[in-house]
Amino acid sequence: MDADVLVIGSGQAGVPLASRLAGAGKRVILVERKELGGTCVNVGCTPTKTMVASARAAHVARTAGRLGVHAKEVRVDFPAVVDRKDAIVRSWRKGVEDRLKKGGDRMVLVRGHARFVGPRRVEVGGEIHSAQTVIINTGARGVEPPVDGLKSVPWLHNGTLMELRELPAHLVVLGGGYIGCEFAQMFRRFGARITIVDRAEHLLSREDPDISVEVENAFREEGIELRQRVKVARVAGKQGDVTVHLEGGGEVRGSHLLVAVGRRPNTDDLGCDKGGIELDEGGAIRVDDRYRTTAEGTYAVGDVTGGPQFTHTSWDDHRILFDILMGKGKRGRDGRHIPYTVFTDPQVAGVGLTEREARKKGIKFEIASMSFGDIARATEVDEPRGRCKILLDPESERILGVFVCGAEAGELIHIFVPLLQAGAKATAIVDAEFVHPTFSEGMQSLVMRLERYALS
Ligand SMILES: Cc1cc2nc3c(=O)[nH]c(=O)nc-3n(C[C@H](O)[C@H](O)[C@H](O)COP(=O)(O)OP(=O)(O)OC[C@H]3O[C@@H](n4cnc5c(N)ncnc54)[C@H](O)[C@@H]3O)c2cc1C
């Protein structure tokens, strides 16, 4: 079949691009090999945050005594938690399906695995499809590390872990990145024993250590066991009994093993060489500022371009590329300030340069740091754990980076994102009036911890 636009992958950019391009009068083919909606809807953000909400409810109920409220019995109905998650995922998936249907005759959904057989030509289930414009939104998947014995052990990834209907007795989590941390705390709060095994010095190793330490302390307090700075020699075991053997001796034994050690772009089975599409060393598709791959008329968006791998980034990619394809694109993919949030408790959110990055790059900065517990609201609601820090360019007074570890950090970071994007001075926050008592007013306090804005 021939079309104006061929979109491969129904991820966070593919679906809105396909439907908006169809709405603009283009004949569109969208190819998807699995469930509609991609990682975020099916095995990523939506199901995890739905389950994190249940886990947090259990934690709040169990610890309500600190607020003078005593719950008699806190019982997690794990199958009910999973059912709730499944229902929400199903409804979001249906939303994607309905959105695509609105494309009418101009939108053709092809189910199956797409593989390039030539420039702007793909094969799906024995049929050839081609288009003037091809957009690749094939996403990424969890890495299977080359660990001895892994192939013969029934290990879990993010998708299969969330399919369990019985709570693991002891979940061993390989990897202390954001996915490993979110699952570790969630399953601990459901009642499982948890051990995180990680080779880095700190959890969330991309953060400055003073931020990671806050999460580590919270995890230890909740009874999560941390085995850090260790390397896995091999794994062994069977269903319900898995052992992780560590280099230099020692082992961790549990009932289930979650592997969460990074994600790789879905390009190995895409036939990019046939399509004239160049990849980088990590297997990501090389794109320029306007999402152009090395093949004419072929674009790539989202996780498959190597990252940062977030839903909001892929969604933003769609907005930028749509405008480019419509001939009115002013923005490119570079120059964006991309925020992120780790949905642990306390949450960790950031935007811009970390202190470590700024030092490494030799960038001059002024810095202020503050305990989250210094915020009045944090005391009132008894959510004191965390730390916030800010880096400022001493000459322009522009904010270089902000990192918040604390309650609702994922909301708070948005106070700063538009300022960074607009290149505004930090005085925009100093001069504003913030509501008391809110966590947000704490963000003004953080800026005013910078010496130049401090009250005398
Ligand atoms: C456990 C977990 C939690 C996460 N939580 C968050 C979060 O809280 N916030 C956040 O911003 N991000 C989160 N992410 C990341 C987020 O899910 C991704 O960044 C997001 O889905 C963007 O992906 P995408 O649009 O690039 O493609 P995806 O959503 O991955 O979609 C790609 C689609 O392409 C299809 N496909 C692949 N190859 C082919 C082929 N050859 N032929 C046909 N179809 C193909 C796939 O089946 C898939 O449906 C999380 C990820 C995971 C794994």
C-alpha cells in the first residue's frame, strides 16, 4: 500500500502525529506490532503510577499514627491493585484506538512488525508499504544484560512483573535506576521483601549524591535492603527461588528477580541498513535538530533517538515535527530544557545542569541547597524528607539547574521549567508572591538561599 505518511510505532509521538496528519488531509499508514499506545500506556508510566498510588495509600495508612490517626488493619488486596491497573490501561488503550478511528478513511492501521526493505519501503506480514514521508517511533525496551545464567532463570522485566497476580515473597531488583527504584518501593509497600543490587555507589546514580542519599535513607527506613557497589557474577535458580551470585563472593537469594538495568532502542530488528538509516554506537537512530535521519524523507522521534527517554519528550517531539512537516516549524529538538521525575517517595525531580555536570564542564555557578524539611508545609503534613538545590549563572542570573527531592517534587519542578526555557532571571521568582503554606513557597525560599537574594 502507498500513502503520504507511514508511521512505525504507536508510541507517544506516533499516535498524535498519525492522527493530526490524517486530520490535515494526509493519507496515513500506522504500523504497530503490539498493543496500541506503546510503552507509556501499556507497560510504563500509566500502569506504574497507578500501582504506585495503591502502594502509597498502603504506606500512608500504615504510618498514619504519626499524625495521630490509627488504622486498625492495613491489608493490600494485590489482585485488586492489579485489576485496577489493568482497567486503567485498557481504558487508555481504548482512547488511543478511538483517536485513530477519527482519522476515518485517511488512516489505515496495520498490525504487525515493520522492517525496512528499502528507502521509505517497509514490509509487514509479507506486504510492502511505502510513503513519501516515513516517521519512526519504535521506542525502546529493557536491556537483557550478558549475565551468566540469566537465560536459564525465570527473570522478570517491567511488563511481566506487573502481570503477576500473586505478590512475590522476596523480590531481588537488579538495577538502582528510576525503574528499579519505583518498583522496589512499590512492592515493598505491598508487603514484599526487597533487595536492590546495584554496581553504582548510589541509587539514581545520575543525580548528585546528596539527592540520592535522601532516597537511600527513605528506602532503608522502609526496610528495603541495599547492596551497592557490587557486581553480579552469575544468577541461578528456578521459579520461586533465584540466587544472584556476586563478584568476590556473597549472594542474594530471593523468590523473584526483576532486571531493570537500562533500555535500548528498538532498532535491531528494524532493517535500518536497508532503509539507509544510520545508527549510533548505542543502536539509537541518528537525527539532526529537525528529526531528519540519514535517509531522505525519513524521520525518527521518541526513545528510539536515544533519549532522554520520557513520555513528555516524545510527545514534545511530535509537536515539533508536526510543525516542521506542515512547513511552520520554528522550534527544533535541540535547546529544550527537559525535566524529569522519579516517582519514588520522596519524589526526585530535576531540570538543567546538576552540580556534578557543571563542575565537570567548568561552568561557573552559584549554588544554594536546602533541606525539604525547612518548608513549613512539609512539617505540617509530616513530609520532611528530602533536599532541594539550585544552580545559578552568576553573570546572567539565569537558573542553570534545579533538583528537588521531596513531596510532590514532580509538580514543584514546573515552577522552574518555563523560566529556564524562557531564559528568565531568577528574580522572576524572588519578586513573585507565593501562597503560604505551600510546598511551592519553599521553592521561593530555595532561590532566596542564594546569597545574592538572601534577606539581610
Ligand atoms: C516501567 C517504566 C516506567 C516509565 N515511567 C515513565 C514516567 O513516569 N514518565 C515518563 O515520562 N516516562 C516514563 N517511562 C518512559 C516512557 O514510557 C517512554 O519514554 C515513552 O513511552 C516514549 O516512548 P516512545 O514514544 O518513544 O515509544 P513507545 O511508547 O515505546 O512506543 C513504541 C511502539 O513501537 C512499537 N514497535 C517497535 N518496533 C516496531 C516495529 N518494528 N514494527 C511495528 N511496531 C513497532 C512498539 O510495540 C511500541 O508500541 C517509563 C518507562 C518504563 C519502562
